[in-house]
Amino acid sequence: MKRRLCLAAVAAAVAFAAAGCYRPVIREIQVRVPHMRSEEGARIALGTLGGFDTNMILKVEADFGSQTVRVRYNSERIAIRNIQHAIASAGFDADDIPGNTEARAKLPADCQ
């Protein structure tokens, strides 16, 4: 009985310690943003990602020449679709997600 109680205590301690361990899974994606054609457009598209916690989005880079956004993110905290929808909410198409039409109407002329 005493041995069983001791094993249970050790198992509980191990489970408690393991629950406190967290290792982020850092990934990087490239989102195609076909209407992002200028630095101003890139600033607008990237601005939507600034609202995420810094534990979610670690780094964002835009290349308006190739019309892509590269995002380094913690996949344990945020999904690819969240990133794509955030960009689409600014009016830009993001991969296969169409941009919000009302927001697109407010974009600079070269990004519409």
C-alpha cells in the first residue's frame, strides 16, 4: 500500500512537471497576396497582423515585388487560416481567401 501511494505521488509529480513544459512549434509560411503592389499596400496588409500577440506572430516580411507575405509564427498558438483571414480582412486576397470587399474599396488605387 505504501509503495502504491509512493508511485502515485511520483506519477502525479511527473504529470504536474510535464504540464508546465511548453515548447513552441515555430513555422514559417508564405502567403500570396496578389493585390499588394506597393510599400503602402504592404504596410496595410502587415498592419492586420500587428494585432496578434507577439507569442503568436514572431516575424512578418512583405515582398511587394513578388506579392507575398512571409510570416514566422508559433503554430501552437495560431493557425495558418487565422493569418490568411487577417490579411483578407484588410481587403487583400490571401492565397485562396478573397479579400473583404468593403476594406478593398478603401485601399490605395494601385492595390484594388
